[in-house]
Amino acid sequence: MPKRSRLGQLAGLVAAGLVVCAPVAQAAPFSEIQAPVIAQAAAVHEVPSQAPPGPVLDPAETDKANSQETKRKIIAGVAAAILLGLVILGRRARSKKKKS
């Protein structure tokens, strides 16, 4: 892979930034888009005086979902600890090999 100069790298980053950010910069802010739409909707339709009821949550299902999430987090934590241990052991072995 050929080495690029710092100027070439900078030019590439600037070009990539312009390509990615240009459509976002041209878009109108969210508040300018939503304000007329909300005003028109309120004028055309009646706003209900009472909000519809939300979903009914079953405590048993909530507890089950929380326990499953906790189990996934514990498994991910154990896996991360094992990988960290492997990295530490590998670095220690490499440093011992480098010394001798």
C-alpha cells in the first residue's frame, strides 16, 4: 500500500467530510419544518380532550424481560473479562520474549 503525504490525507478527509455533511447542512432545521404542519393540523382537526390510554404492562412480563436483559449483560461482562485476560497474558508473554 503506497504511503500518502499528510496533505493528501487531509484532502481526503476534507472531501469525505464535505460529501457526508453537505446534505445535512442544506436541510432546513427541524423546528422550521414542523411548526407550520402542526398549526395546519390543529386548524383542520379537533384535538382530543383526553389522551388515549397507553399500553397495559404486565409485571410478570416486565420481570421476565429484566431478568433476560440482566443475564445477557452478565454473559457480555464475563466474555469481556475473558478477552481482557487473554490480552494481558499475551502482552506479558510478548514482553518476556522480547527481554530474552
